[in-house]
Amino acid sequence: MRAGSPRLLREINDRAAIEALLRNGPLTRAELEGIIGLSKPATAQLLTRLEDEGTVLRNGLRGGGRGPRAQLWTVNGALAHVAAVDLTPDSIDVAIADISGATLTEHRAPMPKTDVLEAFRGAVTKAAAQAGLTTDAVHHVVVGSPGAVDTATGRLNYAPHMPGWADKDIPAELTALLDTSVTVENDVNLVALEEMVAGRAVGVKDFVLLWPADAVGAAVVVNGVLLRGATGGAGEIDAMRVPDHAHADTGTDRAGSRYGDLLDSPGIARLARAHGVAARTGRAAVEKALSEGTAGREFLVDLARRIATGVANVVAVLDPELVLLSGDIAHAGGTTLADLVAAELRRLVVPRTPVRLALVTGKPVRSGALHAALSVAREQVFGLPAATTEPFRGPNRQDATAPSTST
């Protein structure tokens, strides 16, 4: 096909219109004209062509108006469907959406100690059935999981708290179980993706996202691309050895402790008790500390010292534009904890890297998985270009495309 040929120009304009509708939701013809820069006749012809193909649908009227000028157009969501799964040691949380991004159904199931693959298939199958689908009719599935999938073997590494998933080619196993293509991505990487799409990292090229939890994780984004490493383990800082700079003594090895042991829920609760703040979990301790006066403040400062000691090593190597704190413990501490971590970080490293609280709350892993799944489907169905945060799908499968910044 020669550059500039009518067919090529139609394809370019069609993709631009589809992308505009996916990004902005239902639009009138005039609104679409303004976004894609075509004339009124050309836009009308484009919409007629896409409607005849079944790619777009009429979708009500703008503001109760009448006539063609008020007619709203939208992408036909039924063209393809995707599934997003947040996989944890305790649960399987599934959402099914159509290609427009509309969530059709949600389903959450407990994660058993045995027969984990069967439980996974059952949860996704039930969610698909609630949307009127079978799993083989789902265009693509993205699974967010702790740990990282080794690109050479498909095995889940760095996730000892997921014992039922060890020693398997996870992408291959799940693809066979569901009879459709499956991406397996690190959960914190998906949270970083969601922050890039709809959170505080929009427009930020280089940042680190830290998730203090029972298994501390980090996502590293360099020049807008997720850094994975040779075996998928970039950002797996749970096992990193750091000194405990907290002033209160909780029996840790001051010379060098496992970072994850300092920031898991029991470790944080012990630190809180050492300051006279009694709570059963790390999250509860952080929440309580905010209203506990001097004792609570001293505990939060000590916690910030622990967080900053690990973050300092990452910042010293990468010099990112931004550090984001995410997850239940980070959000429990809010901007108070983020500011304390920033202050401690300035004592440890030369770069004056801002520390902010991640913006996306609720279910950020599943939301990131949904954006990744939609990107794959939209590239394959519509030919839309994908972003450069390409998820790994394992060897010997079709190339997976990257999550798009479209919603």
C-alpha cells in the first residue's frame, strides 16, 4: 500500500476516531470532528462506515437534544471482552469488561491452600458466566500476582507466600485452563501502570512506586517503561538487606535486616508497641498513631526511618523524578507519613526526590490489570498503538502488547 493512499488515510482516520471515542466516551459528530480534525462530511462518512462495520453504535442524545447534531456515538463494546484478576494468597478478585472499558461484572472468591489452579479457573469461569460469556470468548486475561514471572521459564519467583503457584509455567497453565490468552504481571507493576494512566505519575517518565506490606514490593519505571530485569525480579526489594534506623528497639538486627521484616504488619505493630501505641496490625497501628499525640508521632517518624532507609538505596542508584507510596499502610499514614519519609530520605541521599502518596485507591492492582488487558485487546481488534509498558506473557505465545493510556 502506497503512503497517502485513500485506503491508508481511511484506516488512520478510523483508528483516530476509535481512539477518541475510547478515551472520551460517547461523542457527538461535532465533538468528534473537533478532536480528530476532519471536516463535517468526512466525519459523517467515517461514522457511517464504522457503523456499517459494527464498530460504533448510536448511544442516545446529548443533553436531551434532538436530531443528528445531538446524536451520540460510542464504540461497540461487544466486539471483545477482557478479564482482569487480582491474585493474592487469600483471594481471587475478577472483573470482566467489554472493549469500551465498561465493567460488566465482578466476582471475588477465596484462595484455597490446595488446588489453586482449579480455584482460579472456577473464579474466572463464574465471573465470565455472570457476564454471559465462556472463558474462551474472553479476548484476553491479565493476572496481577505477587512475585514475578521469569521470562525464560514462566515460573513465579519471589513469592514464597504463594506456595501453591510454585514450580509451574504459570502463563502456559492459565492459558490452557481458560482456553484464551493470558498475561501474568507483577501486582505492584500494575499499580504503577494505573498511576501512569490515572494517578499521580501521569506524565512522569522516571519514578519508583513502593508498596509497604507483608511482602514489600516496588515498581521501577525508567523513561516511561517498566523495568523488569533479567528474571522479572526488578523491584523485588523485600529481601534487600538494610540497617534498622528506627530509634526504638524491637529486637531487629541493627547491622542489617531483611527489608520486608521491618515493614510487614507484625514488624510495624511491634515498632508501634515499642512506642506505646498498641494495635494488632500494622495498618491499625498507623491509623491509631495519627491521633496518639507525641507517642504516635514518634512511632511514625521511626516507621518513616525504616521506609526511607530502603528507598534511599533505590534513589541513590536510579535518581527518579518521584517516589510514590501505595497500599493500605501507606494510605493509612497519608500525607503525614509521606512527608516524614521525604524528610528522612533527605538525610540519607543527595537527590531531593519528592515523596508522594499514590493517588489511585480502591483496587489498583485489578484496575491496572484491566488497562493492560484492554490495551492488548484494542491493539489486536482495532490496531491501536500500545504504550511501552509491555507485559510479559511467557514464551511461545503471541506477542503481548503493552498497556495503553486509554480508558
